[in-house]
Amino acid sequence: MVSLLKNHNAFLFLFFIFLIIKLFSLFVVADVWWDSAVYLGMGKYIYSLGEIGLWEDSRPLIWPLILGFFWKIGLDAIFFGKLLVVLFSLGILTITYLIALDVFNKKVAIISALFLAFSQTFFLFSNILHAEIPSTFFILLGFYCFLRKKYSLSGLFLGIAFMARFFQLFAFIPLALILFYLFIRKKMSYKGLFYFSLFFLIPTIPYFILNQFLYGNILHPFLLQSFMTKYTGWVFYQPFYFYFVSLVKENVLVLFSIIALVFIFKRPSLKSFSLALLFLFLFVPYNLVAHKEMRLLIPALPFLYILTGYGLFYFINAFKKNKNLLLSLLLVIFLVLSIPNVKFDKYEDNLDLFYNYMNNEEIKDGLWISNPSFIAYSNKKAELIYYPLYNSEKIDDLATDLNNANRVLINTCDIPCPPYDLSCEQKHMGFLNLLKKEFMLILQEKHGSCEYYIFGQN
């Protein structure tokens, strides 16, 4: 313990500062985000055997299983879920430090952890119930085991990451390619690649079997997710350069990661090359997708900031006499530009009308909702108006199935029509008029451009 405190006191100081701040953030009032509400609803659905909650078959199951377990044993799934995300975030900081220490040195390790801890994106989402933080923790754990040549554990943790968020498959691919290359070059036996791949399949094979049982197709969730990636989320469409500009705005020092990549690919070691390749596999694909949000980059951020730290020290070491002064100046620039923009989660969705109704109304079946958050604070079961895509075809299906609805809760801002579906707007207005005709209008309010409706059976 004395050796730990002495050799890693700077990191431990950062660790406890981050811990204290994030524990405080648990008591900052904020509403549940959309995806968080989906995972909560799915967790309740699983443990109630479909009696409570909601279901989206395009989502992986690890995170809903964890959140649902808290609910099943009687705990506040929202609070304890956030607490667990904080713990995962602390684990990410720790493993980021250990990876940088292993691949480079202690200076790079502490700078990497500092940049990550106060990254605006990482800090904000480090207590939000999304799957990015848990899946990133398992990616880092898998890569750390990879560096330590514990390939079985590495494959297992990467498999768990994949089952927490499908896109994390891009963490498995480059490491498998490296092991395959080493095998081809006869620098290691086939066993490393074999056990790496085998243990990756341990958490994934049961999921494929479940898909076959539930949907008759082991690839159903992946195909549906691919469809939704292509046809939904247009409100988040951004240009190709979005992530590059946003990362520089978040921390201008990330430009030093370019130096790191150039030097690593010029004179690679196995560890540094593995880290750089893994970063590129986690970063580049997101740039090729039109739907862009900074939270999606969270799995790449630890590797990006390790590269940034390495590039930074590679640069300042060229200034032998003034390198400490230069380092201090660059860190001041980071603190001045970045820290003021680090914020707690204070998300306000203005949906209290729906929450109050759900908490005070007995609804056994036939509940239709346009937003998964409507039932986040209650034990109701709901059908999703928006899923998998609210368009002309979906509206026709809803209108045909209207006899099965008992209560219909709609926030019109939750269900915009796709811009390419020219008949959707007219059908949307027709659907609202049909609801007004066939159901009793229980509540109606207008918030900005959003219209709130609660309909009930006459």
C-alpha cells in the first residue's frame, strides 16, 4: 500500500477527486434520457417475463439485465444504475492509466487519465444510464488482458462489450487480426487466436440461440439495427468532419494524437501498434455513419487521450531546456479551455405531465406511448408507437390495430415524420384526428412546438 501511494500518488489524487465529484453528481436532479429509459424498460420486461416494461429487439441485453436486476431485488434501478456507471467510469480511468503505463510511461499515463477524466463527453455520460460507459469498461479490460497476453480473458471481456453494445465488435476485429498476423508469421502458436476467439463466443452464442428461439433468425437484432441506422435518427445527421471539429473544441491538445500516430506507425512496437490500430477501428467507422453524437465516441476516447499524451510528450521533449515550462503552458491551456465546459447531467425533458399521469392511473394493458421515458418511473407495460420507425406504414398499422389500445400517450416531438416519406405528415395528422374521434381526450397541452396528448377509451 505504501508503495502504491508513493508510486502512483498523482493518479490516486485524480481518482479520488473524480470519485468525489461524481458521487455528488448522483444527487443533481435530472430526468432519464431516452436510451436510458429503454434499457430500464427492457430490464423490467425481462425479469417480469413480459408483464411490465417495454421491448426493443434491436438492443443487446447485458445492460438491461443489470438494470433490471436492481429493480427485481427492490432497489431504485435509476439511482443504483447511475452509481454503477460511476464505478465503471472509475474503472475506465484506472485501466486507461494502466494501459498507458504499460505501453508508454507514467507521465503519459497520468496525462491520459487527466484528459479523459475531464473530457466534456466522458464526464457528462459517466453517470447516465447509457451502454457506452459499461461497454467501454469491458473493451479496456479486454485490451489490458491482451497486452498481458491473457488472450482467453481478453476475448471474454470483448465478447461482453459486444453484448453490451453491438458496435463494440470493432474492438475485437483489430486484435483478432493482430493475433492472426502473429500466427501466420510464426511468432505465436494458434492457441492464442483460438482461445481469444473461443472465449469471445462464450457470451455471444447464448444470445444467438435466444435470437433463433424468439425471432427465428440468429441475426435478427443486427439486421434490424442496420435498418434503423439507415432510416432513423436523421435529426442527428452531421457532416463527415463533425467528430474532428468537436474533439478539437473539447480539447485542442488532441491534435498531438496525430504526432503519436505518425511516430507509432513509423516505428511500431507490438503494444503501441495494437493500441493505435484499436483506436482507428473504434474511431473511423463512426465517421462513415451519418448519425453522429459525441457520446458514441466514448469507447475511442481512452485510446485517443493515451495517444494525445504520448504525442504531447514526444513534442515537448524536443524542447530540452524549456520542456517543463511548455508542458505547464499546454496544461493551463487545457484547463482554461476545457474545464469550464465540463457539466453535470441536468437533463430536463418537460414530461412531468406524463409521469404524473402514469403514477396516478391504473392501466393494466393497451398502453401505447411515443416515448420510453413515460413509464421509466412506474411499473407499467407499454407498446411503442415510434418503434422501429414512425412512418406511413407504421401509422397504417397503428390505425388498423387501434382496438387494442386502452390509453395512448403522445408527445408529437417524439414522432417526427422521415423527411423522405412524403405522405407521412398527412397520415400523421389523420392518425391524431382518428384518436380524437375514437377516444376520449383526457389531457392536452402545448410546450413550444410540441403537442402533448393523453387519450383514453370512451
